[in-house]
Amino acid sequence: MLSIEKVNIEAIPTMRTPKIFRDAVDLAVLASYEKIQLEGEPDLVVELINLYLEDAPRRVVVMRESLAKTNWLSVKREAHCLRGSSGSLGAIQMALICDEIEPLESGDLLPGIEALLICLGRELEQVLRVFLAERHRRLQ
Amino acid sequence: MTFQSRPSSQRILIADDDPVMRHLLTSIVRKEGYDAVVVDDGREAYRILQSDADFQAGIFDMMMPHLEGLDLVRYMRTEKRLQRIPVMMISAERDLQLMTKSFIAGATVFLAKPFNTNQFQSTLRILLTNKMAPRSVPL
């Protein structure tokens, strides 16, 4: 379980890549949803984050289980859905990894797919940290 | 999951299996002044459409469990009472052939994910003002 106290966005490793690809989440995407916030209703961004926190980890687990059962269709379906929601919330790297997984077929090398799922799991941890921090900031 | 607001002619039917996307679409639709009737798969949308045609538009994800968006729009085009309802097909697919398939099936507009709120709002307005005129929205 991730702890809000441990969140430190500045600790996310930096690389010589464009900022949009370096950050786990492009927070500008989340901020863009403020303009569709309905008056008197709960914070839309917080609600979207909550839905993602609930949905994304479950999908990654299903992908791992499906891979173990060589259920390729399920792996692809979960990757497809996760790509859509991740991209919509600015989790660019998550979306890109899902984009790598989705077209893979049963004939592709299993270790490569397993490696991608490991990457996906690590990236999800980063994304969840950022989302938890953002949710914490908005609820204060 | 089915969320239904008050019956009115300002209703838009939304079907998407992704909870994040569902909530996002619902928020934008409501911001535009419409009521959202929201379901999480194509089969549930089909059930609603069997007895209720009082919608200004339908917004369907292409890939959904049980019944895909394409099948849903094909059904709507075979039913006279549903034929006037314009449909926006949304998809995370990159295959341009799917866009063509959407139009052949009877979709009115097509929007690729991910999209920003401006793109969605513009497409929704096109959908509601140019009913049944097939067109694509730039990817």
C-alpha cells in the first residue's frame, strides 16, 4: 500500500528526455478538467483519480493473471482499456507501455511480454504516487 | 452500473466499460447542459434502447464487453424509432479502418482517444447540430 506521507514528486528520477515523457503524469491534463467542473459537485479531478486508483491496479493484476494462463485476449483487452484511461488522465508512460503490450500476439516472446508487464507495474507505482499526492493537495 | 437522471428529451446515452472515461464523458455532457444516461457495456445500452428512444444522441465506446459499439449502432440503424439518434463512436484503436467501419455501420462522428475536453465538446456540438451526416474528427 502506498503511503501519502512517502510521496515526493521531486524524487521521481530525471532523465535526459522531454519533460512530458519524464514525468509519470502530465498534471496539466488533470488541470484541464477543472473547466468542466460542475458547481456544487465534488472535485471532478479527485473523483477521476479515485476511479483510476481503484481500476488501474486491478487491471494490471488481471493482465498478470491472464498472461500466466496465456489468455492473450484478456491481456490485450486490459491493456487497451488501461491505455485509454491512462492517456485520458495524463499518465503518458503508462499509456505508452500499454500501447506496446496491446498489439503483441501469442507467438511473441514471453520474456519480452513479462518484462513489459514488470515495467507497467513499476510505472503504475509512480503514477499512483503522483495521483495520491494530487488528491491530497486538492482535498486540503 | 446504470445511472439514469430525470426523463427528458435532453438526454444522451453513454456506454463505455472504462469507469474513468464514463465519468469524464458524463461530466462533459452535463456541463453542456444535457442529462446523461450511463451504462458500462453495450448490452445494457441495447436493453435501454429496446424500450426507450428518447435520446438526443448516443456516445459509445467501440470496444465493450458483451456487445460492441459497432453492433449497437448497427442495431440502431435497423430500428426506425432509433434511426434519428446521432451516434458518436469513440475508440482508443489506431486502425483507420475502424473509423470507416464505424461510418459504414451508421455512426455520425468518430473521436479517437485520448482526447481533450475541447475536442470532445466540439465533436459533441457537431453531433447534435449535424444529425446523421457522417464525418470524421481529426485524430
